[in-house]
Amino acid sequence: GGSLKSRVFKKKNLKSSPNQVYAIILESCKWSPVLKEVIEKSELLKLERKLTPILSLLLVHDLLLAKRGIALPQSHGLRASIERHKARLNSEFKLARLRRKMPTLEALKEQIERQSAGEEANYPRWVRVNAVKSTLEDQLETTFSTYARASSIQEVVTKSGKFLYIDPHVPNLLAITPGIDLTKTEAYASGKIILQDKASCFPAYLLDPQSEDGDLIDACSAPGNKTTHLAAILKEHRPEFDAPEQTIYAFEKDPRRAQTLEKMVKTAGSRPMTQIGFGQDFLQVNPESDKYKSVGALLLDPSCSGSGIVGRDSMPELHLPDSPANTGKGAAAKSNNRKRKHDQVEQPEKVIIDDDGNETVLASEKDLEARLDALSGFQLTLLQHAFRFPSARKITYSTCSVHMQENERVVTRALESKIAKERNWRILRRTDQVSGMREWPVRGLPSACGDQTDVAEACIRSYKDDGQGVMGFFVAAFVR
């Protein structure tokens, strides 16, 4: 079970790098409807009996689409079995393109990308301009100089070409045409731009750290988008100061994920102001320690069910070419036997993958409730721990979940807790929020807040299918 990515990256005995294997499988899946057609029309499997459908698909993909062709030695039998039909395969590939009314290979590639994007095709690519290294104006004049301005998210998603939309809620945020690869641009490589969903920008922007807030804590930091966003906001508030006066304490209890965090923080130029707790659990930190006596603001984005993440449930479909038709009674009997076995296959169990990539098999609604109970218990503990920092005045709590058990219910339970009452913590009202978050239209669920409408209004939600172009998300802030 689980997503294709998690299954590949968790394999221990791969001979090639997981990134390479994942890319090959993903590309072959994307192209499989076309390649199936090419292989069947050329009768490749009838002519080359030692080839299996899956092998033929992978090898023909490399022959027709990989820059370096088939990645096997010249003398290898499998390579020879494909290359001796090169002319026929190329001819059938061209015919398959023309049947789709695509004038060029590039046009066909664009069509394949659109068709394989699934639900992600309905979402723009969100790009945050990193204020530590650049400005929105600079990026509009350089990286995005060839992009046309769109007047809405819908225009960015539906129009062909290269479009951008300047977000009206979060500063320094752009929505661009989906499917465009920015990872090879100089701006991305140097950390001037960061690929970050709009909703993921809400916590740092809502926290809005100021110089008077002192040091900051990002309690669950990896991969580092929110950590670097905090640094960018600090820099914008005090652009004249090159030497950082505040420290961001970034905790990550998973040592492997902490390495990813450090790499991102370095690229974004915020390493001088960030102290990373490699393998350090925020819950084990003593709030009364002298080290954290100046911490005035905390950002909490704990592990959650990940139910709001776009593309989390989508699995690429593989279209295999048909094997040459078998004949005779034995073949018919085998076919019937296979059919009976196929009919007896049980339906796959539902698997949820949290935002850390951990999988949980759910056999029933009861299993989901149990999983959400466990997660919300941990989330509440984390929030109550944050309340204990003596100088803290601001906290944001967020999840990429759509479940109220992890969202409004955690907020209301936290507000009712003994520590919240002792330390005078309250919800940050909508009227007191930064302008973009105050104006965001989608708010919390009153029914999940015990009908406390002020608390529901203070909570910020987004849903991945509501036309706003963002993933499912939740954030609320606490102040005192």
C-alpha cells in the first residue's frame, strides 16, 4: 500500500538511486497509453518472444524518449531485441502522435503532462519570492519576465502559455501556470525563489514576527519552507540589518529530515539566523531554560493526517501492451483459471499517509477515528508545551488536514486547558490578524468550536477543491 513515491523510497534493496527509479516508473506510467499503442501496432511482442509487456514498455520508452537511449550495453540481448525494430517503432510513434493531432513531439509531451497531472492540473504552481535574497520586482523582471499577467487563479490554470498571478493575500507570492519546471532556473538553485503552496505560507505570515518578538521557535521544521519564510519576514521588517539580531530555533527530531532542513536553510540564505536542533524533539526542550528565555513567538506545524495534501491519493495508472494471443485448450483453461483467481482478489484496504510519509492501513471508519485521536492528542500536547515558554506572546498552530479533530477541536481543547488559563492565552481574533489573513474568506467550522463563533471566525481554513487553488489547510493563532 501507499503512494508510489513512498513505496519506491522505502525499498532497501534498490540497485539504482530511488530518485532515478521513481522518475523512470513515473515517466513510463505517463507515456504508457501511447507506448502500449506503439508496441501493439508494431507487433513487437509477437516478434520478440523473450520480451514481457512491462520490459517492452520500459525499453521502448528509453528508445523513443530518453536522451541517451536504452541504458544497456550495446551487446545486450534485450537492447538488440528493441533496436532491430527501431524504424518500425519510430514510425508507429509518429503515427500515434498524428492520431492525437499533435504537430510536434514537444506538443505531444505537453499533452501527456496535462493528462497525467490528475488533480494537480487544477492547481497553479505557487512560488514564494525569498526576501532574504531577492525582491518580487527583481523576479518579475528576470525569472518571470516572459510571463503574461493573469487576472485570476482560474486564468492561470486554464489558459495555455506562461501566466502568472500576484497573490492578493500573502506578500511576495506568485501563482504560475501548472506543469512549468522552475527547478532548473538560476533563481531556484540560488534560493531566490522557493516552491511553496500558498496555504503553507499562512502560518509564518499570520505569526508576523517583529523585532520586538525576540527569538523564534519552529517546533517541527523539516523540510524548511516555513522556517525560511520566518527568516524572510524578519528580513523584510528590518532590511537595513545584515547581521541577524534574532535567532530562529528550528527543531527536527528525525535526523534524516534535519539534513534536508539544513540544506534548504543554507540555500535560502537564512542559516546565520537559524539554529537547527538535529534530531532534537521539541517536547523534550525545557521552556524555562535560559537558552529560550527570549523566545517570544512559536510556529507549530506538527505531524498530521495529511488529508489536505493535493495529489496525495493519486496513483499513476500503467497501461501494459497485450501479450500475443495464446491458442489451444491449455491456454483457454489457464485463462479461465486466471479469471477465477482475479475474481477472488479482495479489494485493497484504504491507506492513509501522513505528512511525514508514514502509512496507516484503515480497515474501517473506527480505525480512522483511532488514528485521528492519536494525532490530535500529540498535537494538543505540543500546543500546551508551547504555552509554557515564559516570554512567548504569539503562537501559530497549523495542519495540512481537513479533519476537525486535528483542527478546531485541538484549538478549543487548548483554550480550555489549565495552562492556557493560567498563562492567559487566547485566540487571535480575526479583526487583529494581518490584513491578508483577515481578508481570507474561508474560516473555521462553528459546529466544531462548540458554536463559539468568535473562535471559528479566528480560525483559517482552506479546501483543496474550492477553486482557491490551494491545498487543504488549517491555521489558528494564540496571543497573550
